[in-house]
Amino acid sequence: MANLKSSKTEERTIVSFDYAVKYLLRDKADFGILSGFLSELLKCEVVVDAILESESNKADPDGKTNRVDLKARINGGDIAVFEIQFIRAVDFFGRVLYGVSKAITEQVSSGKLYDVKKVYSVNIAYYDLGAEREYLFFGKFDGFRGVNFKDEVLSFAQARDISSPAGPKVDIHPEYYLILPEMFDEHLRGRFDEWIYILKNSAVRSDFTASGIKEAAAKLDLMKMSPADRKAYENYLENRASVDSVMHTARMEGREEGIAEGRAEGRAEGEAQTQRKIAKKLKIKGGASMLEIAEITGLSEEEIGKL
């Protein structure tokens, strides 16, 4: 019987990922490395287009740092933000949140539409952060959940006073609420529904007891407004109704044109024509700024200016 020798897999030493991210992967020819890392993490094809320089991206001359961060543009517009931390830091999640917030706000120029691209936050911490066995977490709004061990959750929390890290921790991730007054059926299921009733009807019922409503009823009483304030309010409502009327009429006309065309291209052109009609009528009517018209229609300010 032949003597089979056990083969040993070769292992090659390479520079640490944090060093590569900070110093080496700045040439476009090397972006494939970061692209591959992100493609495997996000489970979709990712192409790194550029490394975005910022104050935090600049290389530390002496290299003595316990953290590394990087921002890259991917897939033609989205942003990937990297945060790599070596030494336990009580403000780690605060810095993660700040990095994401900054990457979002930097996309918006003053006076322009809020055309915000998706931000991916990739955070690598070389300590356990309270995890028991999970090594890969995914998070959105409800904390970080284990990818492999799904029963493990890390909350997006840090000490209330970071100068006293042993103190109580609080969740620092934003919470999102969406309120649709027009969908409200006016069935009061809880105290906050009284406020939704007000949002929908601009009226307060005498039996309402939710916090702040009595103050709102007193302060916002239409009959107690001065003549000047009441006139300004009536002008505001008239302008709002006018904008709603213009938009409704233009949309109906656009739909009819699209239906008449009877083709997908015709419907698309009908919708585009609708937005142009809305913009034109709002310009003629007055009362709405160029930026507001752009926000309503989705057209650029340059395109609106040519109408």
C-alpha cells in the first residue's frame, strides 16, 4: 500500500487589513480588493469607484492610532463607511452613528433636493463588545442581530455619561415614526390618536385628555387670533389648497394623455408631462419657491427655470 503523505495547506502572511485600508488601497487598480470584501459582506456585486478623502481619512504621519476609518463611493453613488477600532472605546457606537450621519449630510448641498444615496456602515472592533459567541452582526433600527447565531443581539447603546463608562447605557440609534393623518379612521385606540385626530381635522374635541392638547386648544384657537394673524393663516390655507388643486388637475390631464397613448412609453411621457404642467402652473400661480416646486415635481431647478 502506498505511503500517503499528509499535505499541509500553505499560509501566506500579508499586511493587516487596517493598514492596507489606511495606506495602500488608494489606487484605482487596487479597488478590487475592497470591492471583493464588500461584495462578500453585502452578498451582492459591489464596485468601489473612489476613496473619498475627508479630514478623518487623512493618514496619520506616525501611524500610532488605535482606530482607522475610511469612506468609499460604491456602485456609482452609494457610500461605504469603515470604522476599525482596536482598543475598547465607550463612545464606539456614538462614533459609528456620527460617521453615518456625516456621510449622509455631506451628500446634500444647500438649496438642493435631498437626493440621498444609501450609506453602508462597516464596523470592525477587535474586542467582544458584549458578544458571547457571534462574530458577525447585522443591524438596522432595532440593534445588531447575529447573522450566524440569531439569538444574539447587541443594542445600539453606550454609557449616558461616557466619562463614567460603568454607568447606565442608553440606546443612541435614531427612532423613526411615520404618521399618515389622512389614513386615520378616527377610531381612538390610544391617547396619541387624539393628536392624530387634530392633525387630520385641525379640531380639538372637549373630551380629549392627551398631554399638551389643552394647551394646544388654548393657544391655537382660531377665534382668538388677531385679525392680522388670522388673515395670514387664511392666506396659507388658500395657497396650500391652490397647490393641491394644480397638482390634482395636472395629474388627471397627464393620466388621460398616457391612457390615450396606450403604451408604456406614452404613460411614462404622460407622467413626465404631468410634472412639467404642475411646475408651470405653480410658477404662474406664485406662492411657491423654485426649490419647493422642485421638491413637489422632482424636476431640477434648471429645468423649471426653462418652463
